[in-house]
Amino acid sequence: MISGKMDAKLVVDGKEMEMNPFVRKFICNTVSGMVSSLRGITNPKNIVIEIKNE
């Protein structure tokens, strides 16, 4: 289970995107929920997802 204050940053093509509190919380909760369901993951401090479209 992930605990503590979470924050998210979204960078698209090198530009940091502004997010309102609802979107930031949605991203944090969705990604942390997916990651915490993975076997062997316990209370990660930092999660990085990189998606490339070539």
C-alpha cells in the first residue's frame, strides 16, 4: 500500500504540463493503485513511466 502525500508531474515532448488538483490526484491514485498491485512492490517512493511514440 502506498502512503503519504503524493504528487505527479506530466512532461510531454519536454514540456511540463499544468494539471489541476483533480487530474493530479487522479493520476497519482490510478498509477499508484496499478503499481501497488504488482507482486513484490511495497511502498514505492518514486514511480517513473515513460511512453514513447515513434
